[in-house]
Amino acid sequence: MSHPHPELGPPPKLPKGGLRVTPLGGLGEIGRNMTVFEFDGRLLIVDCGVLFPEEEQPGIDLILPDFTSIRDRLDDIEGIVLTHGHEDHIGAVPYLLREKPDIPLIGSKLTLALIEAKLQEHRIRPYTLEVKEGEREALGPFDCEFIAVNHSIPDALAVAIRTPAGMVVATGDFKMDQLPLDRRLTDLHAFARLSEEGIDLLLSDSTNAEVPGFVPPEREISNVLRNVFANAHNRIIVASFASHVHRIQQILDAAHEYGRRVAFVGRSMVRNMGIARDLGYLRVPAGLVVDVKTLDDLPAHEVVLVCTGSQGEPMAALSRMANRDHQIRIVPGDTVILASSLIPGNENAVYRVINGLTRWGANVVHKGNAKVHVSGHASAGELLYFYNICKPRNLMPVHGEWRHLRANAELGAMTGVPKDRIVIAEDGVVVDLIDGKARISGKVQAGYVYVDGLSVGDVTEVHLKDRKILGEEGIISVYVVVDSTTGKVVSGPNIQARGSGIEDSAFAPVVTKIEEAIARAASDGVAEPHQIQQLIRRTMGKWVSDSYRRRPMILPVVVEV
């Protein structure tokens, strides 16, 4: 199995007749999925998603793929193929279209409707091409065929990309539910047909490659939900992804059966469910869904609230309810259902929300104590079955952390894919398909691009490090006035601390140390403010470390008179 090397340099020019595959996100992480294909000087992008921040990224709203490697080639892009409508596959599209609004978007009806609604908020009117499973579209030198796959959102597609260099199949996110709610199966017949033609490179979803067996059918959740609804005597609050149409459908069905009314809470939830209903993907009985403002007029045992926040996102509705920072107040006897999986890295945030809800008296039903979620990604048994159908000549695991990619590679090897034709790459690693063999040829920039409010890319790792220090250790400011000629102290040092846990009165011993250090520097002819600032920072830092074993941010201010 080939794998990236930290010393990889920029890739050479792509040889004539070769196909280049460059993942800019989604490898080594769950989210930010984006892959760039290049043939004969033209580019095709598959997916363009976001990654949601973790605890060690304070103040960050979203994390985007790095567009640096394609920024000067935007005119070469034939289009962006979107495999489905989840945020980790479409969320970064507005940020790329800000740079070139007329890049065509290609996807299914629901996927395009979701991204068009998102783009409307960014005041972008996109060029779109709606496609269905079984259809083929020529996008420059890329002949794309779209295949139905089953996932946790309707209308998901895989894409087979034919070029003179060979055929590449990108699965997108998929599983093989044999009893899907919408009766739309993963089209194994189509994949078998492509296999007969010859799949030169398969990019396969790795998320559940470590999980043995097969994913249970989505419909198995229905009985669990009915049991929860039957035993709930107060309000029911359900947290789910804002695009999980199948899960919301089951919530609506249970609410209708038990005589409850449903209100959607949160802008994205209201928007997405409205789109799904209008397009016929969500069946809503008349009078079932009501405005959240009317809930006060209904008895608690007739109320269901559907909101976002199943991943513990700080600003989502459920987190705010847990923190008593939302108009909807949790009261004893409420039932809260977290109808989703735990995305790796979010566990602490989710359990913090569960504890907060429990504190206020809610009965919290989650994956750990009830079967209220099944995954949207194929498990190991399904992947083995899938590889035996596809028989890829080369395999590149995608969409997963390192452990998922490794496990998926092992599954491919077990089904007969030669180990020297299994490529384990990471974001930015360039893979070339030449003469029927995939090999790593270099690496391009593919770091994190942070969105912080209206700022895109202005926040760096250095800024995040400073934020973490401020949040964990606090800040100490030292204000000193010095004589511009002699460098001697005229006034101060005045010291103030915030968030450090050190009282201002405790700084008396270090004031003397700072005065002595500045006096020694002045006698040595040091009077430049920057040098004095550095001296104060070192003196204060050493004292705080020795006295308190802490490392707060130290901000020295030196004023000359």
C-alpha cells in the first residue's frame, strides 16, 4: 500500500493522457470533503464541504478546504458535482462561488435545492444542472455517469468519471440499506455493469470500515421511536441534522400516530424541511406541523419540537436549551431524543449537553441507551460485498480519519486488490492515474481555512493558539512609563490580570523584580521600548511560572516620555 511521505514536494506537470486526483479535504478527517480531478488541462470538482470546529478551535464557525492550489485555475473548472446535500459535502460551495460565481453546479433535485437556498443567503444565483441516476453528462473531457446510492439523505448519487486515462468511480457517502424508507436502493446492478467495463480507480467511503457486519435498516428506528412517544407524558424534543429527511419523516409519522403537533426550531431546520416538503421528499399530514409560536396554546403532551444541535454545537438550539440560554425552557418530565451519531471529536460536547439537559429534569434518549440512530455509511461487511462487485484495479479510501482509511484499505486487499494499487493518501496529496496504475506524485497546499463571523481565512493557527492561551490561562497586562533618554522608570509598573486566577494584590513581589530588571537594562544603555517590553515579558513570565505553574498571555505596554 502506498502512502504519503512528509517530504513530498509539488507534483510534476501531469503527463499527457494522465488523470490527476487531488483531495483537498475529507481524508484524515470526517468532513470538508472535496476532490479535484484534472485531465488535459481541465478540472472537475466532486463535492465542496465544510468541517465543523472542535473545542480547541475557539471562536471558529466553519472550516473550509484550502482553494489555493486551484485559485489561479478557476476558469479551467468544468463544474462541481455534488453527491448529496449534507453540509460536509456542500457547505463550502458559497465560498468557492464567491471567487467565481458562474462555476456550474451538478447534482440531484434535492441536493441542488438545498444548495440554492444556501446560496440565496450569500446573494449568489448559481448555474445548475439537475441530474438523475442513470443519466450521463459530458463535462468537458469528463464523461460523468450518475448512480443511485442509499444514504441518510434522499437523492444521494455516486459518480463514474470516464476519461481516456480510465474510469474513476467516486461513491460519495453510501450504505446498502435493503429496506430504505424511500425504496431507493444502492444500484448494485449499475456498479456491476461498470465493473464489467473496468473500474480503474475507486474512491470509496471509509467512515464505517472499522465496524463489522451490515448497517441495520433505517426503518428499525420506527418501533423505538414509537415506544419513546408512547411513554412520554410531557413535551418531546428531537435533535437531528437539519438535512436528515428520513429521520425527520419517522418523527413526523410517530407524532401523527400519537396525536402530537410538530414545530421546527432553528433557521436551517425550518428551511431544509420546507424544501423537502415542497419537493415531495417529506410527507407531512395536514395540520401536523405548526409554527413554534403557537406551542404555548397546546398542552405539553401534544408537543414535539424538532431542532438542531445533536453534535453539541455551542450555538445550536439544543445546546442553548441545556445552558438555559433559549426561549424554550427544559422542565422536568420533558423527553429529549438525540437522533444522530456521534461524529468523532464531538463526544465531550455532546455529553456536556446531555448532562445539562438531565440537570433540568429531562429524560434524554440517545444512541448510548436506545436504538435511535443507524449510520448512513456502509460497514465492513457491505464494503467487502461492494468491492467484490466492483473489482477495482486501484483503490483509494476516502472520507474518514486515518484509522478508517487504513481499515478500508485492508478490506480492499482482502477482496483481491493488489496492495501496490491501494493508495492511502491525505489532504493535498496528489495521486496520478497513468497507464492504469494509481501512484502518489506530490503534494499541494491543503490546510484549514477558518471562517470566523464575516472573516474567511484571516484567522490562523497562531491566532487560535493565542485564543486557547487566553481562554485557558488568562492575560496579564503590565503598564510602564519610562524616560525616553535614560530608559529609567517614571511611572509603574501597573499590573492587571484577567482570567489568570491571580489577584492583582499578589503582584507586589514581581513589581520590584521588573523595576530592578529595567534599571539594570538602563545602566547597560538599553532604552528602546521593544527591548524593554521583551524584558518585562521574560521577567513576568518566569515569576508566574515559578510561583503559580501557569503560562498566561503577558501583554507589556511601554510608554516613553
